[in-house]
Amino acid sequence: MLSDIENLLKLQEADKEIRRLQEEIAELPKRVAAIEQKLAGTKAQLEKAQAAIKADEAARKKHDATITDLRGKISKYRDQSLDVKTNEQYKALLHEIQFAEKEISEIEDKILEIMVNADARSAEVKAAQAELKEETAEIEREKEQARQRTAEDEKLLAEWRGKRDQLRGGIDEDLLRHYERVSKFRGTGIAEVREQKCMGCQVMLRPQTYNDVRSGEKMVYCDSCQRVLYLSPAEEKIEEKPTVHRPRRHHPKIDAPQAWYYRPEFDAAGEVYLCFTNSGGRASRRVYEIHTGRLIGDILIREGDFRHAFPEDITGSIRLNGDWDEEELDAWGTEAPMVVLDALWADLELARHEMSARPASKPEAQAVVPGQAAS
């Protein structure tokens, strides 16, 4: 792994930890504010209950005063009734007395209702006072914990910032600017590659891009998200794992309707894979660059079996194992998948090993004559 990649991974870890600490420091006052808001609600509930009690007491005093006034009127009316001369005057005073007594009865009912509610009001006040006391103690504990946690986080934040500054000094300036620019918009500036996919944006890489990442000889960037790419430790382990035993190679059938070949030279394209397919009395040829999987030129179609239609391409080539139907070939478009390239390359390595292990008296084994299968 490139040293700059290692430093970027450490820098990204520092950046993540710095962001986490900053978010936690910013979140602690919000948590305390939420508790204080709840405390304010409890205080308001207590004040409301206390205000209700005061209102009941004021209402009862007002009702008592009204009853006193009414009773005074009744006494006055009764005294006046002793001096009246006519029945009409007596009846009028009697009516006033009855009206006052009725009003006193209604007021006494209201006073009774206030007295009945007084117990409930008192219970509400006591409950609110107890809750307020408990929440006040809780918020004080939360505040103290927040102060301690903030102090710890700020200390760690200062340490991580120091580490970050030190790491930045060990990274190429252009690479650092690219990493920070991408991190600003994407959250991260470097991503691992797993199964030919950028794990940052989940987009498949082009075969050439994947090969460049695997080689580890230069910095490679994702075409989709622009993150710096590096091979995952799992894939690096697979890459570095030595091959102790070579499996016995399966030889392709001579009369198979599809055949793959390797050519070390093909016009100006260099090393290529050739794919021939027989169908309906005609043969088609596709040419792929072996490292990128790029389709070279157009699909060529000729009459007859591919061995007779394309003898000049087969001669001197190495026959490989490969069998993908027409629908899969068409689905590839202009680029063969990396899994196909890997399979063909593995079979080519086995074929070369077989040829190198043959006796020197059979040098013609590397060339393939039309109508025969190369091993």
C-alpha cells in the first residue's frame, strides 16, 4: 500500500473522530436545554395549580361577603315588614326576602363546590412541587455530567487536532487538497475497493481503473465520486496469497460452438482475447484488450465455421476455456467484466504452465493449427 494511502486513512480516521467530538460537544447543551424546557413546563404547571387555589380563595371570600350582605338585607326587610300598613307592601317585602334566601342558597352551593375541589387542588400542588424538586436535582446532575463530558471531549479534540496537523504534513499537497475538497462534499475523501466496486459510492469500477488500484503503483480516483481508491485488506490478502498447487487444467472441447483464444499480438492493439461463436452457419469474432476488457473494433461475421472463417486469427494463438452465451456478450457492451478477464487470465496462466512443462522436443505445442484445440 502506498505510504500516502496509509496516511490518508489515518487522516480520515482523525477527521471522523474530530467530527464526532464536535457533534457531541454541540449536542450536550441541547440535551440540557431539553431538560430545562421540561423543568419550565413543570414550573408552569405548579404555578397554574397555585394560581387556581388563590382564585378559589378569592372567590370564596367574595361569596362570603355577598352572603353577609344578603343576610343583612333579609334582616332589614323583616324589620320593615313589622311597620307595613297593607298586604301588598308585606307581600313585596316577603318576595325580596325569599329572593335573597334563594341567592344565598346558590352561593352556598358554589362555596361547597370550591371546598370539594380544594383537596384536589392541594394534591396537584404537592405533586407539582415534588416533580419540580426531582427534576431540579436531575438537571443539576445532567449539567454537571455535561460539564465533565465537555471538558473531556475538548481535551480529546485538542489531541486529535494535533494528530491531524501532524498527518497533514506527511501527505503530498496536491493529494491533500483533493482529499479535503472531496471530503467537504462527500463526507469522506478515500474509499476502499471491494469486488471491483467503490465502497464510497457503490459504483462498479472500469477494468483499467480496477487494475490500477490492484497494482498499487499510483494514486487512483473513482470516476463517479472522485474519492481516492485503495484495495481492501481482504482483497490485498487474496492478491498476495501465493499459489502453492496449480489445479489440473480442463481442456476446452474442439467442437464447442464458442471458443476463446489468446493472441500476444493483434495489429496495433497488442495482447488480446479473441471470442469466436458459431451460429446458423455463420461465425462471429469479438476482440477484447486483455487488461481493460475493451472491445476493439466491430463484431466481425463471416460464413462457415470459425475455424475455417478465421484461420489467420487462430494460428499461433492459445485456446482458452470460456463459455458465455450471446445475451451475456451483448450485455457487456464495449467492455468485458473484470470477472471474465480474471477467469481468462487464470486459464491462460495454466495453459502457459502446461506448455512450459512439456518436453523440449515438442516446441510446436504453442501454435494452434485450425481444427485443433490448444492446451
